Amino acid sequence: MVGAGVVGLSVAHELARSGHEVRIVAAREAPDSVSGVAAAIWFPHDVDHSPAVLDSAAVTYRRLAELAGDPRTGVHLRRGTVLSRRAEVDTSWTRAVPHTEPAGPDGLPAGASGIRCTVPLVETSTYLGWLRETVTGLGVRIRAAEFASVGDVLRQDDADVLVVAAGLRSAALLGDDDVSFPIRGQVVRLANPGLTDWITDDDNPGGLTYVVPRRDDVVCGGTGDVGSWDEQVDPDVEAAILRRVTELVPQLAGQPVLSRAAGLRPGRAGVRLEAVAGHDRPVYACYGHGGAGFTLSWGDAARVAALIGASET
């Protein structure tokens, strides 16, 4: 299979656990991909809320909630608020969460409403390391390689089945560039002054805003620049992010910057999870997760495993 981000590793895990011999080729390992940049809070962001997406999100929620019981995974269950500043709000995502409730008016921005809920939060460096170790422990082999197309992969690899789960790179490999696009995200990580609750504010007048406290830092964002391929940190964008997050959470004012990063979310008109015709061996696509790679990872991995299993019966 192609891809070693959070989706690729999750697919490899499910296939190996089903008894398949799995090999991964990837241009980047997970910490160097957008998976390593993500705030990694469970939420179907930058992706359509179709029934299939929400089903996968619910499966992943349950799996991550189970993993939160193991401190080695870096998964935690954290309470927080999804803000909205519009009259018409898409709350379909709430069906994938066991319990939600309206946020009280205290502490909300003027004119905003909110939904309170508890969701999984992933410490990316710990989780991706744990997931890679778990996958290789199941016999999966990972090697660095870059290919121009799926045809090139098939010519150089004798795999019986190929899964393309390479995030943004998947579109070029499969010739799907017309409906796939980058969504640039930039974050700045601040020292944590003792925050535990997260907050997201997609409708902030200044732009996408979120505050995600982790054990040792707070991931503050962000941006959603559709079509931008720029992976360099922009100081002006960072300054704007800091203004928005400190207005939303005043405790962040004056906290030192620990790190900063930018990455490209794999945007698409809709998640592509299907068999791909036209090759001499079975090829399956699993990409286009937008900002929801962690949120859909286990659910979509299970769907890929089921597709491959059904094709073999």
C-alpha cells in the first residue's frame, strides 16, 4: 500500500490484523506529513457530513475512546465547545458523539451559541509513534519511496492488491487532480497555562480559530486556505492567529511560543473510498479526508478491509 500517515497506518493495521501480509511505501512518514501538524482533535472538519463519513467518524470515536485507556497511545478524552455564530448550523456530526448538550451563555462570544461535548484528543507525536510500532509489530514493513503514478507502483511491486492512502499525494497517483486540492493549515503551539477544555470557532470573523490544549502545549490555529501549496510558516498569519485565540481564551496572552508549523490537508469534493478500475490488479482508494484524517482513520480502515475481504470471497 502507499501512504504512511494516520490513515495509511490505520489501514495497514486493519489489513494485517485480518491476516494480510502488508508492505507500505511512502514518500514521508507520519511525523513529517500533515498528520504530524494536526491538532488531532476528533471532529469531521473540512469534509462532507455524508452518512458514510459520519459512520466512519462514529467507529473512530469508539476506537479512540478505547485507546484512551492506554497511556502509551497518547489519546485522551477531553471536554470542549464547538462554537457557532450563524442561525443555521449543521449539527449532523452530533449523531457520532455519545452525548452533547447546549453550552451555557457564560464565556461565549456575543451572539455565539455552542455545543458542549467530550471527544478524543490525540497527542500526535506519541500516538503516531505508538501506531507505527503497533503496525510493525504485526509484521508490516515500511520503506521510503516516491512514485509518479499507481502504474509505476504496480510495475515495481508484486503485491496482489494495492491501497492508495497517501493523503494529498493520492490524487496525482490516481490522476484525480480535477477534484482534489490542498487546504493549507497553519498552527502555533504555545505553553499550556493549565487549560484542559478545547474550543473551536469556525465562524470567527477573523478566520478559522481553535484552541486545543494538550499535555505540554496548546495547539492554536488556524487557516483553511483552499488551493494553497505553501508549507512555509507565515509570520503575519501567525500574528493574526495569536490575536484571535487570545481574544477567545485570554489565559493564552503572553504564553511563550514552543513551535510552529504549516501543512496541507488533503481536500476533495468527497472522501474517495472505493475500488479503482483500469489496472491489472485490484486497486483501492482511501483519501480526501480534509481535516478529518484522525477522525475517520479507524472507520475508513475498517471499510477498506471489508472491501478487500469481500472481493476475495
